[in-house]
Amino acid sequence: PDYYKNATATSGDSDGLFGEAGKELMDEGEGDLSACSKLLLGWLAEDEIQVYTGGTQTFCLKAAPDAPSCILIPKDPDAGLLSEYFLIEYITPNGNQSRSNAGGIRILHVQADVSEGDFGPELTYSNLGRRYDKSHQKQRVLRLVNDDGYFYPVKQDAGFQDMIDGSTAGFHWYDADGNLTLDPGLTVKINAWPEGPFYDPDSDDPFTWLSGIAQITISENE
């Protein structure tokens, strides 16, 4: 599906995603396909999809240009891929993402419900679907959780952000009215970063993020 905001909308900004972390081929027409697109197209093998099943779990992610992989956090574990979930992936500015100026972790919010459209089954909240809210404030097939479009972790005025939870804008499930209000009750902690010849933890140079493995822990809040 396309992720950009369609031309009939009132907003002057057509980007469905935003910032460096929001580069996606089906939105801006540049960058690689996201884990969401590859998942819906059936391009990811079973062993490239790690699923959070509850409690505290630690995962390792390889850089997407090196080996496609993602972490899936389902809202309903029994709902399958055509439903609502978060996807976590590790992006680096090389390969198909070489036009990007940064790299790191991004979290995508997917709402891939399917319903009957004018020409047959369609993604219920696609940008041209009849159920899509033209204000862009409610359900979309794909949203970016990352604050201001920065990759995690990020050095902002508030400091180094390596923890994402219900206090993070956008890290919420949709409620019955389509608003982002439901706290998932989870914390995503970025524990360890790739070490090696391309990595300097004190550098702001995006080209230090060219390879390696990132370690992510997801836990239920008490």
C-alpha cells in the first residue's frame, strides 16, 4: 500500500511518515521498503520475524541492509498479520537506505485490518479507502512512533533516549474511536549497540551505524 497522505486531504503535508526515520519507498518514493511492506508482501522468512509473546524478552536485530529482520509486538496475539501491531527494525544509511542521513532503531505502528471496499477486499485504513479519516489523526495502515522522526536512540535536548513506553507520544494502540489513547503497558529498552570498526558510541556521525547487531528488551510494566 501507499503510506503518503492523499491529495484530497486538507493537510498541506503529504508525508505519511516523517523525518529521517520515516523514509519509505511507498511514502516518499525513496529509501527501502519497510518491514511492514515486506511483511505484507510475504518477503520475510519465518526466521526473520521475531514475535514478542509476553513477559520480559530480549531480541537481537541485524541492520536491515545486511539481513532483513524485525520484532513484532501484537495487540492481539491471535489476530495474525492483518491486524494491529508494532514493528521494530534497525536501519542503517547504506544499501537501499543510502540516501538517508542517519540510522538506528525505528518503531512502526501497523493497522492492517482488511474489509470489503468498492472493488473488493482492501486495507481498511489505506489512504484512499472509504473508511480513512482525512484528518490523518485516526487509524492509518502505517505510522511512525519515533519522536519527531528521529531514530532511537537520539541525542535531543532531553538527552539520550533509549527507552520507549506509554509516556512516548505515538506508542499507543488505537481505541474504539480510532484515537491513539490505549497504553500498551510495555517498555522497549535498547540495551546494547553494535560494536566494531564502524561504531563509536560517542559519535553523531550517521556513518558509524553501518553494520552490527542491536539488542532490544521488551517487558511488561508492573
